[in-house]
Amino acid sequence: MSTPTQNKAAGSALDVLAQLQPTHLRKAGSSEVRNRAAAQVQITVEQILQEALDQQGQAEVRKPTDVFADKAEVEMYMAEKRSKFEEYIGFRRKRASNYIRYAAWEESVGEFERARSIFERGVAANYRDATLWTKYADMEMRAGHINSARNVLVRAVTHLPRHDAFWFKFAAMEEMVGNIAGARTVYAKWMEWNPGKQAWHTYINFEKRYEEWDRVRAIYADYVIRLEAARDHAGAATAWLKAARFEETLGEVARARDVYERAMAALEASGALGDAAVARKLFVAFAKFEERVKEYERARVIYKYALDTVPASAAGGLEDAFLAFEKRHGTKGGIESVLITQQREAYDAALAEDPTDYDLWFEYVRVEEGHGDPAAVREVYERAIGAKPDELLKTRPQGLTLAQTNVLESYGYLFINYALYEELTAGDVARAGVIYELALGLFKPGLALVERLYMLAAGVYVRAKDLGRARKILGHGIGAAPSHALFDYYIQLEYDLLNFDAARSLYNKYLEFEPEAVEAWIKYASFEASLLEPERARGLYELAIEQPLLDMPEVLWKAYIDFEIAEDEQAKAIQLFERLLTRTKHVKVFVTYAKYLASLGAISDARAVYTRAVDHTRVHNLPDQRLTALKAWHALELEHGSQAEAKAVTDQMPQRVKKRRMVRDAEGNELGWEEYYDYIWADTVDRSQANLKFLEKARQWAMQNAAQAQSQHASPAAGGGAAVGGVAGGGAAAGGAPGVAEPAPSAPLGPSA
């Protein structure tokens, strides 16, 4: 028996949960648990812990990987591990995986309190991460701390009420420990958040397990009401049908019929019966129910009413169901023969005018398949594939228009549907293979349909366990119409059969067919890596990057680098980045390289890469790429650097300014001004200011030279020595202030004066 303390803790957690409902759904007294009586069979925490200990005792004892001499070494080792985990958390404080690995390790060494503390730190840093809450609750349940797990799940559904996994785990735990009332409370609170249909079905199945039939009916009623309020008529119809089948399985025929009638009335009132698909589904299900309980007249009336209600354009399924019903329970001269005859006559008349109307052939075939006569179905298929578009089949695919190609593909899909009917419905696999091979003999390579025919034909023989025939067809297809899809299908087949050498041979042919296809190289290397052949994969990547022509080289380099990172080859990944930078200096390569180095903890190396990126973009005048590099660098400094280092990067950021420029056409005519944005960089501003100072000094020097030249021309015209003496002495006769005029530059004029 459980102790009073345990029961009190369980009740308090469920009381907290009862308050976790949306404000618009909360009602007075809704948080009370109706059934608080103890279950007949009680499961205690001691029993759960004892079973866990017994299972641990049966587990295989593994040899420890580390050997310690004394307790001090153990403590040192654990301190180092914790230090590394704390360092990871310091780098990525909101990354859930750091906390999960840390807590898992503490749990593995029996430090549950530490593990719980780590999880608490994790959910405090990132409470929106569902994985953290899930792992936290799982740890508590593994340890047998049921109340702690209950409290964790209460907090989880409080923060993330739309995450269905928490509710399901919560209810399953309560049911597992025998707290059925608590599980029912969890389900009730869950439904108040209007979850998806799977949640409602889970709740219903829970009540079915305990044979609470009245509760099941109440849940169905609540579910239908919510769907109708949301105007989900298709979902409401499905829910009504499930409720009716539930009553039918209990043998409650009257209740089931009442459910069908209520469903029709409710959907008719909401206008849902105007939807042909919903109405057809409901009418057919109702009629089949009456047929199962041997009320054939009722079923016939329902079918007739449905045919009068549903539009004729959407009554195909109803007609088929009615005809099948009359075949089972009607007479020879019933409605079935009349409808079949009318339909066949209409199709034959239309196809006589245009035998190549393959859409009409498809409709004809579907009608015959609905009647269920294999001989009639085969007859229509044979007539359809006999109506060949001879002129189109003789023309090369490259010379066909889009409309002609569509006609050929429609004709080809007749063969595919015919073969699928023979294999899946008639069960004649050999006949299906013959149909596919007949189609392959008609169509010329070059159509997308041809490769599909090859794969479908091979698949038939694979399912028939005739692998030799399947390989022969695929080999012929690769030789006649090689394509990426055909190679991939053949390789996957050999891989599934564990025939790895054949798969390698096919990959080699694949690369011979299209050596510039990066996708083929990557798939080949991934294939070798999946077989634990990293050297082979590395060799393939090396061959690929040396190809002179590739369709997507950047994808290949990324795949190669990701491969080395996955192999934990950090040095090789760094070498690949450096090799890639010798081929392209795009800023994305620099940024990805730097982020990878930062993830390794090499912050100084990451700064060096960003410096190279900025220098390259500055020298080659790539302002957009330069700004991208600076932004990535700034983000790195904000996360790992100091404020001074972040400010140093910020100082290199440009100023964004709006400018105008004249737009001209191809002939040079002016079309008008347009505005655009440009960047002004700090180093560009410094050089501009230096140039302006130099130009100002040059202007001053030119003005001085002009003044001196003017004074030289003016001196002889003034009358000799008086003028010269006036200038030389700086007297008032010169018209200038004393001590301001400069000495005359023409010294030889003095003696002659």
C-alpha cells in the first residue's frame, strides 16, 4: 500500500495540473478529481525500485574502460569530466544537448541530485526545448522517482501545453503506476487544449481499456462538438462514423443507428451535406451498416435518397456502392444492369469518335473495375492499349511538342494501370511483367515515362523473386536510356541484396555516364562510408574535386568537408578548407571555415580567418561580401571575445548612405535619376581627407605663383625706380600697409633704377 505522504504528493501535483486549463475553458469546480478512491491493486514506489534493482542485477557487467588506483584519482577524473561539461555549457548556454549529456553522465555515476540540478539549469536557460523536459522526466522515471517525474511533467505541460508528447507521457505514467483517476485527469486537461485527432483517439482507447463505455460516448460527443464548432465537416463526419462503429462493436444496433441519424441531422443543419465527398462517405457508411444488420430495405432507401441528394457529377462512389449492393441483394432485372448498360453505351459512343481520348479510357476502366468483373476489365484495357498513337510512337521524343508528349505519357500510364491491376487485384504477376515489357517495346528512349517503366518492370520481377530477370531489364534500361533515377534504383536494389561489388560496378558506370554529376560522386562516397570504408570514400572525394567540370562544385566540397567532420578528422577538415580557399575566395567559405574553428574552440584562428576575409574583400572591392564577413566576425566577438575586440570590429563597419545616379539606356540616352545605397568605409574616408589636404596646398601654391607673375608684369609700367623703391621699402606710396608687402622678386632691377 502507498504511504499517506506519497498519496498527498500525487494529489498535489494533479491539483496543480487541474488548474492548467485555458482561461476561456476554466469552469467552477472543474479542477476537482471525481474519483479519489484507492485502486484495488496498489503499486508502491518500493516495488518499482526493487524491480529496477533486480533488473540492474541481471544486467551484464562490463569491464571498465578506465582504471583508477584510488579514490583520489576517481575524484580527479570526475572533476575533469565536470569541468569539460561546464566548458561546453559555457560555450553554448542554450544548447540542450550539452545539458542532456552532462546529466546523463551524472546519472550513470549515480549522482541523481547533480543530474537533477543540471536539468534544472537547462530548463531555466531554455524552457521551450521539449527534449530537455522529456529527458528530465525519463531520468526521474528510470530512477523510480514517480512524484518527481510527475512534478516535472506538470511543469512541462505548463510551459509547453501544445506539445502532445508530454501529455501522452504523463497519462501513460499515471496509468502504469495504477493511478487511473490521475491519468483520466491528465487526459481531460489535455483535451481542453483542442489537440489533434490522435490525442482524442488515445483518450478513447484509454477508456475502452477499462470498459468505461459511457465515458467513451461522452468523449465522442465532445469531440464532434469541437469539430463542428471549428467547421471541420470532414473530421466531424469521420468522428460520427467512428462513434457508430463503436456502438456496433458493442452490439448496440439501436444506438449505432441513432448515431448515424444524429450525424446526418447535424451535418445537414451545418450545411456539410452540400460537400459531395462528406455526404457520399456518410451515406455509404450508413447504408453498409443497415446491410450488415440485414435491413436491406432500409439500405436501399438510403442509397436512393443519397442519389437524389448528391450531385450526379460527384455520385460515382455512390453509384458503384449501390450497384454492388443490388448485385448482392437485388434481382437480375434490377437497377444494376440498367446502369451498367447505359454507362457502357455512353463510353463506347464517345470513344468511337476519338479512340485516342485516353482520359476517357481511364474513366471507362474505373467503371468496369468498380463492377468487379475481371474479364470485362481486361477487355477494356486491351481495347485501350490497342488504340495506339502510331504517328507519335514513330517520332523521336526530341521532336515532340509538349501536348504530344502528354498524349504519349497518358497512353503509357494505361499500361502501368493495367499491370498494377493484374498484380494487385487479379494476382497475376507474370501477366503484369508481360504488360510492362510490351510497353517497353513500344516507346522510344528519351521520355521520362520510359525510365519509370523499366523500374516498375524490374520491381514486378523482384517481388516475384526472379532477380535474374529484374537485373536483365535494369541492365537493358541503363544501356538504352540511362538516367539518374534508373542508376539509383538499380544500385539500391543491389545494396538491399547486400551485393556490394555489383553496386560499386554500377556506381563506376554511373560516373562514366555523367562524370560531372556531383550527386553521383557524393552518393558513391556515402555508399563507401556506410560500409565503413572511409579511405575509399576519401579517395572518391579526391577524384571528384579534381574533375575539370562539375555541375555543383560547392555542394561537393561541402559534402567532403562534412564527411571529414563526421569522421572527427579535424586536421583534414581544416586542410580542405584551406584547399578550397585556394580555388575560391568567396566570403561564405571564409565564414563557414571560421565558424568551424570557433566550434573547436580555436577562437584566435577563427579571427585570423575573418581577417583574411576582410582583407581580400577590401583589396578586390567586394563591399557586400566584406560586410558579411564583418557581421559574422562581430557575432563571434560578441559570443567569445571581449568588448574591446567587438568594438574593434564594429569600427570597421561601413556607413550606409543614399546616393543618386543617372540611368542610361543601351544607346547612352539619359532616362532619369535613380536612388541607390552605397557604403562608405572608414579607410576610404581617411584617404579622401588626405587627398583633399594635398589639393588645398596645391591650390595655395598656384595662387602664390599667379600673384608673383602679376607683380613682375606690373613693375616696368609704373615708371622705374620710384615704383621699385616703393615696393622694396614697403612705403605708403605703394598703397600697402607697412611691413605687409613682400620684397620684389626682381633683384636685378634695383641698380638700373
